[in-house]
Amino acid sequence: MLAKAPLSDDKLYERVADILESARAKSRTVNTSMVDAHWRVGREIVEVEQHGHAHASYGEEVIARLAKRLTRRFGKGLSAQNLRRIRQFFLVFLAGSTIRSGS
């Protein structure tokens, strides 16, 4: 790596602060998108479970099969336990939230 002229503390601070602010803004967008995605996934799970299948065992089977397929495609993070949490998230926030984009 080539040696650069030392930056003043103020310049270094400003450059690092700009990098961090930019990353934070992007992560807020990603976090908001993931919250919205989880809410919509929860809604889909609830709608499938409620259409003619009142038995809890059926719902657990649906979630287990869905988790297996999603994990193969997207990797870790979509286990049956996490999908149950996502379903619960939807049930707690049925009306969505102010951050939803109206999807």
C-alpha cells in the first residue's frame, strides 16, 4: 500500500463519519425492507394456515416444509422456529406499521 500524506484529525474524522453515515442510511433501508418482507411472509403463512385448515399440526407441517425449501434456496435464517416467529410478528402487528410502503 502506498503511503499517503497524513490527514488532519478533522479531515480523517469527517471522512470516517461520512462513511459511517452512509452505511447507516443504507442499513436503515435494508432493515426497513426486511421488516416489511417478514411482515408479508407472516401474512402469507397465516393466510395459508387459515384457509380450511384449522388444525395446528397442519400449520406446523406447512411451516416445516416451507422452512426446508427456503433454507435450501436462501441459506440459514429461515428455520421453522424463525418462520413461527415471523408468523407471530404478523399476528401481533396485523395492521402493519407506519414504515410499511403499502405493498
